[in-house]
Amino acid sequence: MEDYIIREIDRLGEMLLMIARKLGLLEGETPDYTLTDVKDEFGKAGCPIDLDKLLRHENPVRYLVEEENLSEHGLETMIEIIFHSNLDEDRKQALLSDALAYLDRRGYFSFRLHSLCSD
């Protein structure tokens, strides 16, 4: 129960942060990362996910949740990191759409990912 409450507090904080940015009350954007930066950070964190294999996979979202057993929150974070990389824009949008569809089917609304959608 405590984990659920902490996750919900995090989600409310994320929502308020996005609203503040949209209203112009908060300056600054999430920095862009190269895929090399992302892979380096995965290595430092001891993350077992092979980013190259993930991006070559036909359905990366299914790979992450079924083969890597990523939680909804983990998927949300992973897609956000990849979205802020220098990956091809069409590929980023496709990953974002797939992740949002998966999370929506699971009843998990991601303020973070929905805020990345084109206005």
C-alpha cells in the first residue's frame, strides 16, 4: 500500500510540473541525450537491457514488458529516456504511441508520456 501511495504522489508531482511548464511558470527542458549517452548510463547502472537489441526488436514495448519484465513505471521511464535521445523522430513517436497504448490498456495513465505527445 505504501508503494502505491508513493507512486501516486510521484505522478501528481509530475502532473503539476507539466502544468507549470505549459503555463510558462517553469523554465528549462529535459536535455537531449545521444543513444551513446543512454547506453553508457545503462552500463553504469548495471541495467541488463541491451539498447541496441531493444531498438532492433520488431515490437520493443512487448519485448520490455514480456521478456525484460519491466513494470508500467519502468516502461514509462525507459520510453521517456529514449524519447529524449537523438533517435529518429518517427521511431520515437512510434515507441511513444505503442507504450501509451499498452499502458492505457493496463489502466495506467502516464502524465509524463502523454505530455510528450505532439500538441
